[in-house]
Amino acid sequence: MRRNVYVTPKSYLSFIAMYKELYGQKYKLIDVEEQNINNGLEKLAEATQGVEELKVDLKKEDAKLKDASEATDKLLKELDVENKKADIKSKEVAAVTDACMEQKANIG
């Protein structure tokens, strides 16, 4: 049949097999690293979204805190006015009590 037969050296075939094996290992390592990076980026995106939600909640809570602090300040002012009135009444009662004690001492 007069065909040409070519023989590839065994060392070259083993080199190609080793190259394919090494290429597969490196591809798997790079694939794992890619998955890790993508997972990390997803986590960062989720964290960013969570921070934005917390900022909105913080603004709402800050508004509530401001309202509560204004109400507390108003109540403190009212209590201060009431305390002043109570001090005045207390002085009047003390004066009346002193006068009564003096009358009791004069009578007795």
C-alpha cells in the first residue's frame, strides 16, 4: 500500500500529556480563585446594601430621637415652672406656719 508512516517520539507524547495535566490543574485553581473573588464581591455588594438600609433606619431613628428630646426639653421647662410655683407655695406655707407658731407661743 505504500503509505508513509510517521512515528512521534514517546518523549514528545509524554510532554504533551504532562502539559495537558498541568493545564487542567492550573485551570481548576484559577476557577476556584474566580469563584472566591465573585463570592467576595457578592458579599461586599450585600454589605453595601445593608449599610444603606441601616443609614435610612438611622435617619428615621434620629428624627424620632430629635422629637423625643424636644418633648423632654419642653417637659423639663414645664417642670421647672411648676417647681418655682411649688417653692413659692412652700415659702408661703412656711410663713403661715411660723405665724401660727408665734400665735401659739403668745397664747400658751
